[in-house]
Amino acid sequence: MQQQILDALRRGAHDDAAALARQALADAPRDVGLLRAAALALRTAGDRDGALAAIDAAIADAPDEAELHFLRAGMLLDARDLEAAQAALSQTVSLDPNQFGAYVMRAQLAIGRGDLDEAEQQQKLAERVAPEHPWTTMLAGAIASRRGDHDRALGLLSHASSQAPDDLQVLHALAFGYLAAGHLAFAEQAFRRVIEQTGQAPLRGLLAQIVLQQGRPADAADVIAEILADPAQITPAWQTLGGELELEAGRPERAAPLLHAAFAAHPESRRATNALVQLWSRTDAADDARSTLDAALAAGPEHDHLWLARLAFEPFAGEAARGIVERWNARRPDHLPALQARLSLETGAGDMEAAEAVARAVTALQPGHAAANEFLFNQLLARDPDAAVTFAEGLQATAHDAARLMLRRWVGLAQDAAGRHADAVATWTAVSVETSAAASAPPEPTAAPPQWPPVADSLAAQPAAVFLYGPPGAQVDRIAGLLRQAVRQFRADRFAGPVADAFQDTRVPARLAAGEFTARQIVDSWRTQLPARDAGDGAIVDWLPWWDNAWLLALRPELPQARLLLALRDPRDMLLEWLAFGTALTMRIEDAQSAADWLARHLAQFADLIEQSLMPLTVVRTDAPAADPMAVAAALGEALALDGFPVPPPQALGTDRLPAGRWRAYTDALAGPIAALTPVAVRLGYPQA
């Protein structure tokens, strides 16, 4: 019977093998060889419990047979019982130290849980048993990939693949190695081969994402369509993913049945709802959206995302939106999301008295609610700044650290509005000193050389490179926000994660001025990173965290087409802004006077730039940009060499946190710092007083 079971397995007759196994177990349950064959047959047929029972019975009769423990470990892995599988593998190698498969499996488990040192130890043990085996090389490659050594990883995995080109484990590892290294086209081909051999549906989702990352949404959608063609594979999750990809591919007619089916099955799914909202919006199907969502809300009013989706199809703060918000609050009284929607509604409608009542109801339910407390603070700030001070101070006792920092800044704002300028300076300076204590001191500006290098001739074929910079307190983020929306070439990636070039490092200007770097090295370091930043053609608006005129030593001879877009405001207002709100690049502040002295030296370099025309330069004034959006548009158009740069609506430029010229209220509280900044303010075009 044992041989009959194995023969059935070899020819792929899994159901026949399982039937023979069950019959054999009934007739002769104590034969170890038969139990092993039966376990294999039942496992192949998907009867995990029966397979595990059979192998346990075999181990009971032959507890010292390592191969049985190894088989049991595999079955436990099928059931995702990792701890028991580890124990079975340990028993395997204790009985037979030459059990190569056990070391491989233990290494793979260690890789899966991120214990790379343990994985490497198990790989070395496997290497002792079978140094030339493709799996030994595969494990070394997989570990190297997880450690980020992608070149070595791909070398090892490619070698393992050449040894065993059809081995699924090797191919699987190679596919993930390519993916980790960012070689998407090779990863795609490897995963397609794995799927062809195994039919693994979950891998199709990953394959679709890889194809999408290569800019082929239609092909990605087709990958998921292959799954959905099999009725046995259809699930709302696959339908949602397929619908999302069809929308991405511009095929809403193919997305519609998928997304409607997914939503009908699981209206509680935020993802399915959001995808369907996109479909309705793109196809102007507002009536369908309203009727579908109203029906879903009647059945499931507890799902907040359905209410929010329904509001998306009515004019903001209009009567129809009010009716929906009132229904939501009636169905779910004292429910925070419903109250938040009502707060937005009343604020948008301009009924500040009603909005304040709602905000107080929100804070009664959740005393630390940020949006409601900010609304209440701003209301007090407008009508009773001293009460706003008390309100913000009262919230600090129960706030967490990040919120407490914000509240201390609020206190300073309220003290400013109340005319308590010395108190505001003390509050803001204390916060700035505390929050910047671990940061580096502001780098000292480099001295101008006796003679600047000549400007090289620009090559017409080279696109202009625009560098955006704003000194501390210049509110450059308001300009960056506008560029992010309007200019495809804008990059703010230096503030999300460091770019590996010279312009990221505040220490490089001094070293460049000292002759430690050449101009070519500086510019080449920048150029080599452009492809990874999706700016391989050199057309970029690059937001820099730091500027020093020493950069001109590199830009004039090696990048003459570069232009600086400089955000500037009155330096005395810059100091106030820096103290009150910090800056994107945190630098240590000891006190207001030393900060002002350094800022004056830093800004003197920009005065030199302007006065001596050291490089192509556009200044965009950020004193009150929303007051003159046409001037902002003109400056940006000049910097980007674009005729007719769109004039932004005032709200796109944000609000003035401190109004232009506010420094004049601080001539007593900040007499020394203001005196230090006034000469450079005059050089930059601002009045003496």
C-alpha cells in the first residue's frame, strides 16, 4: 500500500493518494513507512490535520528518525506554527547533524523574522554539509540582500540560478533580490516564472505593483484580471485592487463592475469605498454615488467613512451638506467624527458662534483634541489674547511632549497679541533653546575669495537648474508648497531623507573654500544623484536645506546655467519667525542675540550676491506673499523662465503667522538683536526703521 500511495503522488493523482492513505491508516496504522507516505499524501491533498496526525504517529514509533521530524517541521510551517516548527527543526539536527534541509529551513525562518546573524550561522552550517548546493549559495545571497549589499547578493543569487535554473526556491529568492535592488524589469520576469510554475495568487498582487512602478498601469491591471478570470479566486480584495489599477490605466468602464461588486460585498472597507468614490468622481456619476451611499448608510450608519464619502458629493458647507451632517449627528450623537464634520461645516458657513459650541462639545469628549482646541484658541486670540494665554497654559498639564511644545508656542503668540512682548520673547526663546539643544551650531559663513572664478559659457543643450533656498525665518515653505503643486520638476526630497550629494552637507562649503574639494567633484556629486531623483535630464527645482556663497566656487565654472531662487523677508521679522516657529533645518540657538548676530552674517552673503550679481538670482519677497500673489507669480516665472506663471489664489500661499513689520513692536524687547540686523536689512532693501 505504501508503494501504491507513492506511485499515485508521482503521477499527480493527489485525491487517489489521499484515499489510499486513509484506507491504509485504517488497515495498518502502526507501520512507520506507511504513516510517512500517508502523511505526504494527506498534506498534498490539503488535509493538514490528518497529515500532522499521521506524522506524529510515525514519530511515536520511531522517535529517533530525523527525517520524520523534518517532515513534521514542514507541516507545521504550512500551518504557520513557527514556534513548533523551530522545535521540530532543532530535534531534526540534534538527531542528524547532516540534515541539510533543516539548516536551510532554519535559515529561512531566521531571515523571515529579521534575525540575520542567526540566518548567517545556519547558512554556515548548511555550507559544511553541502558547500556546492545551490541552496547554500541562495541563502548567502538572500542574507546579503537583506543586509543591503545588493551587488554581492545578485552575484550569489545569479550563480545559484545558473546551477539550478528551474529550482523554485532559488528563483523566488532571485526575484526578491532583484526587487530589493530596484531592478524592476528583472524582478518582474523572475516573479512571472515563479507564478507560471506555482500559480500563487498572492504573488500576482506583488507582480502587479512591480509592473505599475514601471509606469504600465494597464499591464498591471491585466495581471489582476488573470486572477479574477477564475471564479474560485474572486474576492472583494482582488476586485478592489483590480478596480484601482483599471482606474489608474484610464479604463473606468472596466473598473466599475469590479468596484461596485467589492463595495456591495464589503461596504465597511475604506479602500473599496475610496476607490469607488474616485470612479464616481471621474465619471461624473454623482447621482449614482448619492443613491448607493445613502443605501449603504441606511444599513450601516456606524461606518464613518461612508458619511465622509457622501459629503464629498455635496457643495462644502451648503444646505445639502448640512442635512447630511445633521443626519450623521442624529444617528450617532456625541460621536467625535460626526462632531468634527459639524465643526468643519459651521466654520465653512461662517457661523463662528455655532462652531465654538461644537468645538467645546468636542473637547468635552476629548480634552486634548488638537483641531478643536486650536479653533478655540484662535477665537480667544482674536477677542481676548490674555484669555488665550490662560487657555493655552491650562492645556499643557495633560498634553504629551509634542503637543506641549506647540502649546508653548501658542502662549508666545497670545503674549504677542496681548502686547506682552518681553514675555513673548522669553517664551519663544526658551522653546527654541530647548528644542535645538541637540542640534549643531549654525555653520559660519565662509569668507569671499580674493577673486571669484569666471563663469563658464552655458551650453544651450543643458536645462536650467534652479536652487530654492530661504534663510531661517524666511517662510520659504510657503513658496515650496506653491511649487510642489505647480511645477513637476520641483523636489523637496532633501527634507524627507538625505540626498547623497555635496549640497546636503552643511560642512562642505567650508571644505570647498579650503580646497579640499574641486568644483567638478561638487557638481558631479549632484549630477550623479539626479536619475534617482527622477531628474535625469538635469531639469530640476532643487530645494536646498543650506546655502553658502562658497557654492559659487563650484557653480560658476561647472554649472553656469544654475539660478538661485531666494526667499527673503525683512531680517528682523525673520528673527521673530525663527524664534517663534523654528525652521526646516534645525540649528542650535543659545539666545536671541547670538542668533541675530549669526543671521546678520549669513544674510550679508545674500546682499553680496545681489549687489555684485555673482550668479543668476531671483528674489521672491515673503513678507506678505498672499497680499500680492501677482508679484510672487512674476518672481517664480522669472526664476523658472516661464512666461505667464499662473497667479496663485491667496489661500494657496497660506496665512501670515506674524504680520510683516511686526518687529517694530519689539524694538525694546529685542533692542540688541534688531540693531544687529538693521544694517543688513537696509542692504537687502528694507527701511532703517
